[in-house]
Amino acid sequence: MGILQNSESQTRVGLRTRRGLKGAVERNRLKRQLRAILYTQRFPLRPGMDVVIVIHPKALSLSPTRMKDELRTLCKHIGALA
């Protein structure tokens, strides 16, 4: 996960998967889950940031609740939370 200040007032999020995550179905399922966490649950990211989230193969075994907790911990660690 990484963040960078952008010149816009809006936060942009990019999702990337690791090579070890085989199969488009699994990759897309994880991306949909993360988008749901970020957008529908109003995840509090700081405005004006570019955030890149790299999804590891270990994320396949996480429940959506655990994934949300893990994402919140990572965002707090790198200073991306509002």
C-alpha cells in the first residue's frame, strides 16, 4: 500500500493484485470486496491523495470484516485516514 499527495481535492484509489493471485474470478472478487469497503461503507480516506492498494494472495482467506480491519490498520499506519 502506498500514498502520494495529488493536485486534486478528490482521493483516487488504485487496486493491484500480486502475480501469485491466479484466476480472474478471484482477483475481481477481491477487488469488488475492497471497493465495497472503500466506497459504500464510507471509509475515511484523506482528501487529495492517490492511494494504491496491492492485494496479496493471502487475502483470499480473509472474511470481509477482517479485510476491512486490515485495511483500516494499514491506512492508519501510512497516514491515509482522515
